[in-house]
Amino acid sequence: MHQGPKHFSSIAILATNRALEMKPVFLTLISTHQFTAMDHEDPHTHLATFYELVGTMSFQSDHPENVYMRLFPFSLASKAKE
């Protein structure tokens, strides 16, 4: 019996031939500002902070949306990730 993930992501990444290089420091920065969907957290504030953080990073990408879509799952934890 195959044991796969419980949930699948609904985030759609645009098809591109260009590889996206993410430096570990970017993942760390995003991961330190995670949204967990606790009652005291505001999802709108999380998104604003996420966009602000990613906006400070520079990537060689034809589609900036791909950068946001690839990094967003790293900004979620616990209940929000599920």
C-alpha cells in the first residue's frame, strides 16, 4: 500500500524552462515569519509581510509570480500548512 501525502498543494506553478535558484538565506527569512492560522494571527498581515520580504530579494526569473508561488509554502506552518 502506497503512503503518500495527506494533502496536496493547490498552488499552481507556471511552466518555465528557466531554473529558479533560491538561496538558503531566503528560505530561512521566509520561514522565520510563518503563519500558523492561530486565532491571534491576521492572514492579511502575513501576506503583506510575505510580499514585503520577497520584494527585497532579487531573482533571475521570467515570471515573478513563480517566485512568490514557490516561496509561499515555506511561509506556512501547522494548521495553515495543512
